[in-house]
Amino acid sequence: MTDTTADLGQQVFRLVYRSRTTMGSENRPAELDEIFEVSRRKNHELGLSGALLVWQDVFVQVLEGEEAKVRDLYATITSDQRHEQVETLDEGVVSARAFGQWAMAHVSDAEGADLPAARGAEAIDSPHAIPRLEDRRQAMLLDLMREYANPEIQPL
């Protein structure tokens, strides 16, 4: 965890994107572990925060921080061969970070997720798929992420 909740009057840029992973399901857990390890270290160094929702083969990620750094990271992500059908869902300046305590929160039904989704949930947009959070900004963003992770609601 990192604490970048206090930006000392600086504007915070937030970008939300969705993609499909090209990682095979047999190697995915190990590859995701590596992605989270590297992402957390690099994001901490860059002063970035965010969350990555992993649901089946769909990723929905929130990136927060200095605009140039967020855009540079997003450019790297869009050229990463582990992603396809990358699309920007939302971007802009916000008054505060929603995931400032995490360099990269892991949201999924996997063991050890920072924000666990219910195992065996029928669909990610189920009201019980992700527990309600106290932080209103996080809860609203997680609702948005859940909606975008369901290809039946928002096709890729």
C-alpha cells in the first residue's frame, strides 16, 4: 500500500480504461501476480494510485496522479501485448483520489484480492459481487468498473 491521498493542492488526473487480456487462463494467476508486483513498485515511485478489476478476461483499471505520468503509463498499457481492445472509458481532473491508499488495488474474486469480489458471483454487476465500501468515491468508481466489466451491459 501507498498513501498518496494528500496531493497538497495539486490537481489529480484520473483515467479509467477497459481491455481484454490476451493471457491464457492457465498462466494468468502467475502473470497477474507479477503485474501487481511490478505495477505497485513503479506506481509508488511515480506517485500514482489506482485499482485494477480483473473479471474473467476483462480488465477495468483506474489510474490516478499527475496527468503526464498517467498518460505515459496508459500509452505503455495500450502497447502491451497482454491487452487487446483497449478503450478509454473516462478521463479528467478530479478533486481527490479515490484509491490514494493503493499504488494498485487488486479487485477480483481471486484469493488475496485487496477488494474482493464474491466468489462464484453470477456476474460482476451483481449487487453482491463486490462488498459496499465506506469510501463513497471508491464505491462509485467500483460500481462503474463493475458495470464496464460486464460485456453484456457494455460490449467490448
